[in-house]
Amino acid sequence: MKYQLTQKQKEELEKIGELYRKTIYDSSIVYLPDIVKAFSDGLKEIDGDISSSIIGEVSRFHKLISSDCFIQMRKLIDGLRKILSEQLPKNILFDIVCRQKSWESVLRKILKYYFEGDSIILSDLVALRIIIDSNVSEEEQEEICHQISDICINFFTKQQMCSIMPPAKRVANNPLLKDYINHPKKNNYKSIHLAFMDENNNIFEVQIRTQEMDADAEYGQNEFEDVSEDETENELNKLDHGNYKYDEYAEIIPYIYFDPQKANRPLFRTYQRLKPKTDKKDSDELETIIVDKIGLMYAKPIEKRSRTY
């Protein structure tokens, strides 16, 4: 989406991007909550409507990752796993993981919501992801995903006393959930998204998908959709830092990015891998990526789901 940025907005985005990179590169700040706090404090010094509008959601993210939210999520996972095991067919295998949205993902999405005029509340700062795996047909797996969504609504609203949060942007006019399985995104992203608020006003998302859908979303060509062949190497490098669909974040990526080589800190690990295959690029080329160990709250092994940039 083209936002038609004014010169003033571009200048403010430059300042926000510089602040983002400064806090990432500062090796004296080790843990993610401290990085986000330093960014939030610096944001207060930037004079502009963008900064003043996004600081609330940045602060909410800081509060969330400084809390025991992930410990509470583990309790929910245990209960949900039991219910699903009882109600799903025995031949359906599934896994449940808890993931914290990466800091770069959070900031880019907050800015995206700002420029699109949406309410700047991210429901997926923390998400439970239910991934099913079975030998049944693709159509049957999709039916199982919808069955799981019904079970989740009942489990969270009736047993856990959570309230369901209607999506700000409806998909096919569904008032309860985003059904990207029956109505995939332009880049063929598929999943079911449900958002809930618990008794402590913590918002979390439940994502339901098959193993194939998960692989496509995390490692497939979804992130590289709509990248033109004449993109400069610099722009492609910026794109590689996040698992994003280029068409959704094209206006923001040039501002919110960082150089993995400069993020030299104990909880970052840098290594090389083959670039994922796309329709426009072979997989013979190596890329340098980092695994974000900072995202593990204070290095506690609560949910060891590494995020790659």
C-alpha cells in the first residue's frame, strides 16, 4: 500500500529508524525489555505525530515482555492441549507453540497501522500457534482447522473467562475471526486467526494452520511475494531482515531495519544459510541471518522459539 508520505513524515520516520538501530546496536543493552524501554524513552524526545501516536503500543509491548505473560501462556497451552486431545480424531496430530512477536515485526506493524488509519492495537504480540499434521487430505485438514477454531472459542470464552476480540478488519465479513484459509491473502498466506483478552486485559492471538501452511508462512515464498527483479541489493537486504510480505510493508522497510553484523551482543547468534527458493531467485546463494536470543525474555527458557531476521 502506498501511503503518500509527506516530507515531514519521512523525516520523522528517519529519526525513528535511527533510534531503533541505535538501541539495537548498543551492546550495553542486553535484554529485549531494556532495548524497548530505551527506544520508548527516546521516542518521547522526537517531536511529531507519528511518535506520539505509537508510543502507547510500544509501551504496552514493553510491559508485556517484562511480565510473566509467557508463564501464564504455558498454563493455557496445557489446558488447551488436553481439550484438543479429547475432542479431535485420534489420527490428527498437532503441536502448540507460544511465540512472542519479534521487536522488528512489532514496530513495523505499529507503523503500518498508523499510516492505514487503524486502531494501533496489535492482537498478536503474543500468539499461540496450533499446527496440525496428519495423513488425511488437504481438504480434511482445513476442516479440522475450522473445528479447532470452534473448540478454541468455547475453551477460552467459557472455561478461561476470556472475551473474544472481533477483528478490526473483517475477512469475508466474519465477526469473530480472520479466516485466511477460505480467503487467503494475496500472497497465498493461509491460517485462522482468533484474538482474545484475558481477565488481566492481556491480549493474545490464536493461530491455527496445517504444517504445510506454517512452512509456507515461515520459510516459503510468502515473504518474498511482489519483489520486483530490479530491486536493489540494499532494498533486498532490508527485506531479508524480517519475515514480511513486501507489498504490505514496502513503505516502512526502508526506515525500520538493521544490519545484523552491527548487532554484536551475547544473545545474538549470526550464521549463514541458503536463501529460500522463490519463483524469481535460486537457492544457491548464501545469506547472513541472526537468531534473536534476546527475544527469550531475560534469557529464561520459557518458550525456546527463536526468531530469525
